[in-house]
Amino acid sequence: MKELTIYDIETIIRRDESRILEVKKTTGELNAGMQSGCAFLNTEGGWLFFGIHPTTLKILGQDVADQTRQDIAKEMRKFSPAIDLYAQYIDVPGRPNQKVIAIWFPAPAVMAAPYTYDNRPYYKVENTTSVMPREMFDERIRLSDPKKFSWELTPCPRATLDDIDNKTLTSAINGGINTGRIPVEAAEATTTLDRLRPFNVLTPEDGLTNGAIALFGKDPLRFFSHCRVRLARFEGIIMDKFRDQAVIEANLFQQLQAIEDFCRKHMFLSGNQDDFDSKNELTVPVKVIREASLNLLAHRTWWSEAMTPSVAIFDDRIEFMNPGAFPIGTTPDEFRRRPHSLPINEKIAGALFKGGKAEGWGRGILNMFTYCKEAGLPEPEYDFVTHFVCLTIRFNKPLTPYLTSEGGNDGRNEGLNEGVNEGVNGALSDLSPTVRATYSLIKKYPGLNTPQLASKCGKGDSTIERHIAILRKKDLVEHRGPDRTGGYYAK
């Protein structure tokens, strides 16, 4: 490293970059200074100076004896993992025998293990040195050696092949074959074990991993209480009144579908709601919703059962809150400028790719910006709070004008939500009016279960069950999600 001069130090101080600068009056504060040095090593790097007044930033210098140098060297040996640090001693003009002590602490490498000083980790919060929270420390340890600490590759010992939802697995296989990501021979596999192999979610001994259950499980909640996603439609622009909410306790493929269905329900289309994949779009384009949802589910962290992802729709925006963080040393702009893939859950992301849901070039962020621009929407916004990444997409027109104060439809979208359009009237013509009414209810409120549908129309559960049986026989509706928490959707 270049030897500093007193003029270099003056220049560094004048920059007023307090996040990467720490000054102490003397080495009497050596311990506190090294704590800040540890924080630099775990954040963005920075300079530590001794011999500068912390308030006035006047360069005073201090006496430097052999014991001073030994004390500094002793404290440097308390960093773990060991690091080669270099202390410079710069004479202060006009102050004989007074020196400024300067130590540069480099920024951490991407995916590096966190540093500790005297067995404690520190990091920077703005210009403040703080003890790193245990969750952050553990997460960085795991990120430093993903294979060793991988949640998705951890065996799920209580799970058996009977816990795999074959309908979800079949859909993923078909999606992979249709997109050319899985060989056509995969459709000929006869055992659940062989049908899982293309997705690389088995242990070396052919056991089920956590990732296998999260992706394809019938009821993942039996094994992980946080395999869920929270969905909400709020009244207005703050979280003070719910219009609708749901907790989807299902596998990731089902969660992805549930997010899309929830957005279809609450973010009104410019055209026909029944044709979700047509040129008619939601308030936010379907392609944006899917990219954001895939990022939410594929890149979330799993080690803390206290944190779950969420999607919140407000009158003016939609927010995706994802447990986790961008890889150390990276920003959303970097992924937008030069798309690349750096998934925290490599197998889960790979399975969603092979199942035809995601693309494998890390273009998700770039695509969202592109699609929003094409739709005339503001650029997506990323915000970072402790343990979460928040993606916000703002609307051009608020949803409020389309809703009544009771949370219903004001009539302008009645045709979209009515449920029985001209195209399906023929299929329903031989059904009784009451069964057609139940079908309309399922179209209008996708995802409700039998008791919820019964409550909506004021009929008994047995009546709704009889209607659903008729509709399922006609292949007009289907059940999605686990038996306990899933609901009915129109096909």
C-alpha cells in the first residue's frame, strides 16, 4: 500500500465519509478503534486513524513508543480469520515526535466469512459501529460456504416419497419438457424417485432433501413451519386496514400460482380476466409479477423460521418482501447492468428453471425494469431493511377508483369478475342455476375453500360440496394446494 502523507490524511478527512472513516484521539481508545476496524472488514472497508480529534478533526498526533507498536500488533492478532493489516506512522508537521497512526481495513470479498475481533463480530450501521446480530452473523457464515451450510441440501429425514405431490411434480416435468430443459424421456419415468432426479433435489443416498419437500411436498408445513407466503390487499396506502388477506401454506410451485391468482383477483385487468396469459394485462404486467414472485421464492433465506416472504397490494403499489439480502458486495444495479445468476438456493432456483417457471441467466431484475418501462410504469424500487429485501412497483393509476368503500366492485369491472363469460356459457348450459352461481362465485373469489364459499353465498357446506363435485366432473374447476389450506379455482 502507498505510504500516506499528512496531506493525504487531510484529504481523506475532508471527504466527510464517516461510514468509511473512524478517528480516535489516542491509542487509549485502541480497543474501540479495533472494533470499528472489524466493522470496516464486515461492511465496506475504511480508514482508522489515531491522533486526530474526533470532533474538530484537528490533526494532533500522539507519542509512539515501542510499547505502542506492540499493543497495536497484539490487537491486530485478535482478528479472526487472521488478516495481514499494516499500520503506518506519519509525522505531524510542526509537532515534534507526534505521529498519526493510520490503518486501512479492506472491504470484504463477496461471500466472505464475517470477521470477529476479540471473538465478537461488528458491522457498520451508517457511521455507527455495532455488534453484528446473531442472525446476520450466522447467515454470512452460511453464505461463505453454501454447500456446507445449505438448507436446501440438508436431508429431510422424516419425509418419504409419499410426501411428494405427484400432480405438482408432473406439471413441473411437463413444463421442463415443453421448454426443452428436461429430456422427453423424463415423462417415461415410472417411480417418484426417478421422476425427481432431473431436479437434483435428492441426497447422494436417494433420500429427500429439504429442497425436495419445499418444491414438491404435499404438505411442507409438516416439516417447516415457514414454508408459506403471506398475501394481503390493504385499503389505502398504509397497513391499517385489510381488504383481503391469505396465508398460503403450500409448496413453492403452488405458492407461485397462488401469488399470481391473488394479484389477478385484486389488480384489475384492462381486458378479460379469464385470459390471464393474453395480451390483456394487470395494473402491473403479468411478466413483472412472475419475475418478482420467482425472485421472492427462489432467493429467500430459510434458516430462520421466524421470517416468511410476503406480497402486499396497496392502492398505489405492490410490495414484495423477501427474507434475505443481496450477495455481499453486490447491488440491484449490478444485476441490471450485467445480468448474472448468483442464487442463494441453487437447487431450488434450478428446479424452478427446469420446471419452466424461471430463466437461468439471472435476467430477472433487468427484465422487471424492461417490462415496467414498456408498460409506462415507474422503475422498480429496491429497499433494504434488517434481514429483508423489499421490491416496490408503483402503479400509474391507483386501484381505489375501481373499488367501493365496502371492498367490492363499483360496476366498471363487473364483466371481468362475473365468472360466466360467453365462451363458457355453452359448457354450463346444462347445469342448474344454483350450480352456475357457485361457479360464478369461484371465478369471482379464486382460492376459497368450501366453508368460505358457503359463507359467501349463505348456503350449507354440503350444498357447496355437491356443486363442486358436479363442476369438477365437468372439468370446470380444480383444487390447488394442500387439502387443509388449499382452495378452488376455475379452469
